[in-house]
Amino acid sequence: MSTATTKKSTSALARVDPAVLYISVTLAALFVAWGVFFTDNLASVAETTLNRIIDSFGWLFILTSSGFVLLAAVLAFSRFGSIRLGRDGERPEFSTASWVAMMFSAGMGIGLMFYGASEPIMHMSSPPPGSAKAGSEDAARLALEYSYFHWAIHPWAMYAVAGLALAYFGFRKSGNSLISSAFRPLLGDLVDGPLGKSIDILAIFATLFGSAVSLGLGALQVNRGLKELWGVPDSTTLAVSIIAVLTVLFVLSALSGVHRGIQWLSNGNMILAAVLLLFVFVAGPTVFILESQTEALGGYLASLPKMSFTTGAFGGGEWLSDWTVFYWAWWISWTPFVGTFIARISRGRTIREFIVGVIIAPSLVSVVWFAILGGTALNQEMHGADLASAVAQGEEAGLFATLQHLPWFSITSVLVIVLVGLFFVSGADAASVVLGMLSCRGSMSPGRLVVILWGALTGLVAAVLLMAGGLEAVKQVAIIAAFPFLFVMVGLCVSLVKALRAEPTEGPKPVRAQESAADADGDSEPESRPGPGVRPSEVVSDSQPAG
């Protein structure tokens, strides 16, 4: 082994936090063993725990999620909006197009493929109690409005405040990418002890189980696509096999680093997704799509305050728990992963640019996505196609059932399978890198073995959840894992506001030419943080072989 390779391996090993890594891996392994050897018991315990959380704390998910939206809006348009996430005068590391593509692929890719057509159909068939008659035109309009509500502003506001806190403390305050480091204004040096490590372990578990939900959804949809095209029967065994194959692929992608595999896959995802949307828009009910999007978007924005604070206290609690509370918990379980990943790719942007970009751009994509796929499905349902029966057999069937009523079904189905696979790989490899960062003291370049370990465990957890009860078990564990991290999110927001209030009010100072030159030479920053004069391609991580 060469001296350079030895030094790199030693450096990567030195960054591992033994307490965080070993405790997290041990607990994850115990969960996998529980699911393998006591499958029924796991399913029973998960269901009981979930019911208690929903019954007692569903209102808290609703209240805090809306609070994140309000906080993001205040920060974006306050005096803090001009603060840069990095040194004053520093510029973004990635182009805006790649930036949006990467955070969208990491944040929602598989979920949109899974629910894009099926969720509106399910809402139309079973709207919120007391809102509209099932199957009516009013129910169809509400179906799009609630799809926008679940997938647009609220989830991305959660990601925005988490990512903003991590980017601010990591790049502006020269900290690291650990969730716990953002608590220093509140906890002081306690973040370096057991309390800080506990926060990071909670973040790892929220990330692990949140990612497992998406992997489970992706495996079920690929399985359904194989059935529609070639008659391959649905089975848990096949879904687990799909997870195994794609896990190998996303680990390989993760090892290539953010600037290679993850960025390339994300850009490719967006191109293929745009092709699918354009085809459905042209081949489907184009005029209806435009009209329904306009009307539903207006209804969504007008009803947003009321929808944001509805808790089901006066009826409709069960519907709310099955949909809104589940989604808010799912998004919260993803905040440590997506927040850390978005922070990782957002160095050099201002707070205002960061918040507007993270919330508005992906929200618009989500609206267009549901308008085209969901609008087409609703139009087909209203004109006699029985999509509701297909979706009742499994949400993963919704998109394929919609495409069956359009030309070139075989081609578009293959495209869907490829897209789901790519979203699976791009989202999961980003999760593996983030899990590596959280267990390696916030290092931007976690070691190869750590990334492989977390990639394998993520796949195993997804497989165990499918075996323990399919989609319902996957959803239940996601909410359970998200619950303790909800309190971490609240503390994160308080810490961020406290630190921002201490920022000087005279605004950023210009960077002198000689300072920029020094930064470009790497004299004033750790090697994992490129200065304004360093191109992304010049940064080589421990997970990325030197060219």
C-alpha cells in the first residue's frame, strides 16, 4: 500500500466518532435482528407505539410544521437575508441548476413517482370528512389542493430551516456538519459530550428510517412495473431482491462522491422526469391540466392558513393522521438527511437565496408534477376509467394505471421503472454520505468503509420493514423515528435565531483581493472546504479516488 493511501485511510479512520458510530450501528443491527427473528412482534409494537404518538401528539406535528414555514419566511425577508453561508464575498460551489436538481432528487424523488397519480385519486375517493362528496368534481379539486399542501411549501420549509442552521454554523461559524454543533449557542460545550452525541444519534436514526421509507416505496413500485410489463407477480421476496440490487448500485455511486455520482444522477433524473412530464402533458388532457392547476393552486394558497392549523379536534382526525400527520412526520424524519445534504451543497449562498431556492423551486416542481400526473389521473377517473380500484390494490399501481390510458404504455412504463431506480440510487447514496458525515464528526468526506456500512444497513432496514408488514410497517416506523427528532428541530430553530441575532447589523464586508487569493491557495480553510478560488472538481474527498 502506498504512503498516500495509508495516510488517507488513517485520516478517514481518525475522523470516525467511535461512540456515535458504534452505538448507532449496534442499535440499527438490533432492529434488523428484531425484524428478522420476531417479525410479528415488531409489527405489533410499531402499530401500538404509532397509535399512542398520533393520539397524543398529532397536534404537535401540525403546529411545529407550520411554525417552520413562518420562521423560514421571516428569516428570508429580514435583515438576516443578506448574510452569506460562508465568508463574505464567497460564491456558490454549484450552479443553480445542479443545486436544485440535487436537492430535489435527494428530497422527494421516489415519493413523487409513488404518489404523483395515486394520492389525488385516493383523496377524490375519500376526501377529508365534511369537505366534499366522494367522487365529485369538488372532491377532485380538493384532491389536488391537498396534494399541493402535502408536497410543496411545508416539507421544503422543514428542510430549509434544518439545512440553513447546518450551513450557517458549518460555513459561517467554521463549525462542522453535525446536527449537534448547531446547538452550541444553547448548550455551549455540552455539545462535545454525551448530550451532543445523543442528538447526532437521533439524527442518524431519523435519517436511517426516513430513507428506508423511500427505499421501500421504490422497491414496491419497481415490482409493480415488472408485473405490468412482463407479468412478474408482486411479492415481498422480489421487493427485497430489488432493494438488494439497488443498494449495491447506490453504495457504488456514493463512493464516487458528491461531485461525480450524486450530481450526475440528479441531473439525469431531472432530464428523464421532464421527458415523462412533457409526454403526459402533451398526450393527456392538456387543457384540463392547465385549468385544474390554476384553480387548485389558487384554492391551495387561499386555504393554506386553515389547512396548516387543522388538527381534527372537531372531526376528521383519522383522515388527518393517515395523511397530513404521516407526511409531516415523514418529512421531519428526512430533515437531518436532506438538511445536511442541502447544507453540504449550498456553501456561498445568502440566507435569502438559500431559503427562496430551497422552498420555492422544488415547491413549483411539485405543483407541476401533481398538476400533470395527478390532473391526468383525475380526468381519467371522472371520464369512466376506474383508477380508484387499481390504487385500492396498492398505491404503487396509480401511475401505471394512468399511463395505460395513454399511448406507448410499454415505453413509458420502462421509463418509470428507470426513473424510480435512479431516484432510489441518487437519494439513497446521498443518505449514505450524510450518515457517514454524522458518524465521522461532521467530516465532508467520510471514509469508504463507513459509507458502505451505512448503505448496507439502510437497505437492510428497508427490507426488514417490508417483511414486517409491507407499506404500513414502513410508514409506522418512519413516524416513530421522527417523533423524538421533532424536539431536536425545535431546538435547532431556537439556536439558529439566537446566533443570528448576534450578527453585526452593518452588513457583510467586502473581501480583499489578497484574502481571496489566500483562500484560493487553501491557507485559511480545512481541506474539505473549498475557498472561492477553488473549483468543485479540484476537491478530492476520501470517498472519491484521485484522478
